[in-house]
Amino acid sequence: MKLYGYFRSSASYRVRIALNLKGLDAEHVPVHLVNNGGEQLSENFRALNPEALVPALMDIDAGQQIVLSQSLAIMEYLEEKYPTPALLPDNAADRAHVRSLGLSIACEIHPLNNLRVLKYLTTTLGLSDEQKNAWYQHWCISGLAALEQRLASDKRTGDFCFGHAPTLADCCLVPQIFNAQRFNCDLSGMPTLMRVNQRCLEMDAFIKAMPMNQPDAA
């Protein structure tokens, strides 16, 4: 199994956490999103993943080599192929709840402030770094504030986003909090998120997945 990713990519970070929680070994193949104009745009990587995005997971399934893209699809694949320990609850409604939490980050918050969007703001639209950071903070804080309200008001929230064991939702939350802190977002009004984040960061699976602990960290 090979995971093509970038140490600071939120999406790659999610998959690293999921792999670690399941005790799975994967060869990490670095794809630097900045060097050489962005290695994800190279002909070789586009042949692997035409979306030119990380992560991409290469695996052998039913005797055939496959390549998967999109972090949530990869995590769902790992969940189905390696169901223990589970990243999704048993109950259908609870599974939908956990998926909804993860998707609120991966589809509502992250796409508005990932690297290619921020680069477009500064290079194509000519925004200053100050304006770019304001964009990031606005969308990140508003999205996380909604997530805080959901978790704080839901009795299913426990030590983690759902109950007392990490799920797919926590795999998404921790990388988003990491990036929000990088961009100096004010998270003081989000005690539930910060409590869950801290609990996750006490676990080896999350610590091992942190960007600064990756071989390509620079």
C-alpha cells in the first residue's frame, strides 16, 4: 500500500490518521505541493491521479492494483476492507451523523481555504496576504463555529466527536484545527472542538500523523 501525499495537506493528514488508527502500514510517497511549481501538476503524478490532488492511495485489491483519490472515499475504503477498529458506528443514523460531521469539514470548510484556492486569490485575483488570510479566517471560523454548535448540543458527543472512540469525524477535525491555528484563527469560542482535538492529540495514532512528524516535513 502506498499513500501519495504532502505533509501539510489536510486531506493527506486525515488518511494518515485513519491508517494509524487501523494499524495499517503504508509507504508514504511525498508529493510537494509547492516545489517545482507543484509536483502534483507533474505529468507523472497526473497519470496516477488526473485530479492533480493529494492524497492518492495505491493498493492491491482482489489481485489488481488500484488507485483511489479523495480522502473520504479512501477512508471509507479502508473502513470496508479493514473494519476493525471501526471508524463508523454500527447504527445507520449514527453512521450518517459521523459522515455528516466529516463532510461539513471536508466539503464546506476545507475547499474554500486549501492551497490552490489561496494561490488563486493572490496570484490571479491579486489579493494581498492580509486579504487572503482574512478570507481563510472568515470561512474557517464560520464553519467551525457551526460544527461547535452541533457537537455542543448533541448528546452523542463524548470524548470524541461521537462517543468515546475516534471516528472518521475526528480524522477530519484534527487536521482542520491544525490549519486553523496555522492561520491564527480565533478558536476561543469553540471549547467542545478544542476539547475533542486535545483528546485526539493524546493518542499515538494522531501524534504519528502530525505534519511535523512526516519524513517530508520542511
